[in-house]
Amino acid sequence: MVEEGHVVTIKDVARLAGVSPSTASRAINNSDMISQATKRRVKKAMQALDYSPNYSAQNLVKRQSNTVGIILPVREDQDSLGNNPFFMQIIQGIAAVCTDKGYMVGLATGRSAAELLTNVQSMIRSGNIDKLIFLYSKTDDQVFDFVKRQRVDCVVVGQSTTKDPGNAKFVNNNNHQAGYDAAAFLLQKGYEAIVYAYTDMAELVQAERYKGYAELMASKALVAQAFCVTLKDDRKSQKQLLDQLAKRSKVAFVVCDDVLAIHLQRLIKQVAADTQLAIVSFNNSVLAELASPALTSVDIFPYQLGEQAAELVLSSAAPSPQPVLVPHQIIERESTPFIV
């Protein structure tokens, strides 16, 4: 055992694991030169000695970073970002892989696009981060454009928005197909008046889901309708919702995510509680189960998206606009009854 007051070093870890300090160091840094059995012995010794590597000192010596930056999207309402389980799940997936590979994670967000850009610029220019993961994909994004000019390795959870994505790699769901499948599911329940509810079509995930929904509607000679819901102005949203519901007594919604779906449920109860309706949302978060009625939701497996994004940003694979695809699955609950 280590004497009280003694500062544990890599030599202590190596001694306990029965290896040389250089081997212990390579094991901690997940070197391919070291066997898995040796890595396990070193990790066990680290735990026994409560040893944590001084990554900052290592980075100064190596002139490289072991921190992955995670860039969150700007939101109209910051509470909707912090309260959205999707982002927590995807960050957990990223963190799990990074931890296993000896990397830490840092977050960048902002109350506006300008503030987010400033924070990302500081993150890169500090020299502490040279790998980034975007948790969104957006057209005309000044943050992505800046990162691309810096030639920083990055992964985007979403699709490419430009012909030249620079050093970017991509992880995504087939959101076009998911939107199509959600609308087809409602059609099978007997609904023909189906509306797509969204917050920002500039975010490509929302736009792609709309395109899939619209394709299904067109294939059945039905009218595709888009309903923009603001999370800040309930009166405006209520008026728009009444306009939608006044045209029909039985209506269904494909909603861009669980958070917006719950907001929509609340609005409907306020203005048209007797309307027969159905809702399919996206993300299949815990919020979908807690909603009243519980939401049928498209599971896009955010934890797996996070894992894949981290594996990709830490790999030596060449940049490509072709995404690594994660599947989706509709989870049926009470919000999609058959039409009466």
C-alpha cells in the first residue's frame, strides 16, 4: 500500500501492475502495442491506488489534446435544451467511449449563434481541444464554417450541408425514411389529415423528417401541411393550432421531437380538448413515457449515435460526407389510437 501523504505516480502503478513505467504509460494511453490483459492489470492498479493521469501535463509535453469538444445547438428557449433527454443520452454515449480511450469531454453552447461561435473559437484557440462533435446539422452555420477553416477533426451528428465538408465525418439516422414511416404509421391508424409540427426547418434533421412525411402524403394524394410551433409565444401557437383544427375534427401530427409533442399536447388541451387526434414524435425519451397520453415515438437510439460519433472522431478514418447510419424504430403507445 502507498504511505499516507505520498503522491501516487506512474511508477507506483507500474510496480503494482508488475510492468515497467513505460508499459504502464502506454497502457493508460490505450496503445495498440499493449495487450488487453496488460491494460486490465494497469487499470486495476490505477483503481487500487486511486491514480488519475495528469492529462494537462501530458498534453503540454506532447503538444496535443486529449479532450473532445461537444457543440450543442442554439435553442430559442435554453430550458428546452437543458430539459431534453436526447442531448443527455447522446452525451453519455460520447463520454463512455471517450473515457474508455483516455479522453475527456468539454461542452460548448450559447444563447445565440454569435455567442456559440465565440465559445467554440475560444475552445479551439486555447489549444486544449482539437476534436469536435456537433450535435446538430444546420444550413449556413457560421460555427461549422469556422471549424472547417481551422481544419479541426470533427464529427457531425446529422448530414452534410455543403459539397466540401472539410475534415468532417458524419453519423446520422435516415431521417427522411423515419418521417415517411411515422406518417405511414398514422395512415394505417385511419388518419388522412396529418400535419407536420416543427420548430426550425433550418435544422436539417427537422427538414429531412418533413420531406419523408411529405413524400408519403404525396404518394397517397394527400395534402402535406407544416405547422411551426414557437415555444415562447403560446398565444401565437394557439391561434395557429385553432386554424389547423378548424378545418377538421380528426387530425394527427408528426412532431419533430418529444419535447415539442408534449408542448403540443398541452396546447391542444387548452384550445380543443374534445378533438380526436393522434401524435407520433421522435427520440423516444423518458418524456414520451411520462406524457399524457404516453407518446408513440420514433426511437433514434441517441446513446448509440453518441458512441458512433465518438468512435469516429477518435479514429484515423478519412473524412467522408457519407454518414455512419444508426437505425430507427417506432415505439407504439397510447397517443396513436385507431380513428373512430
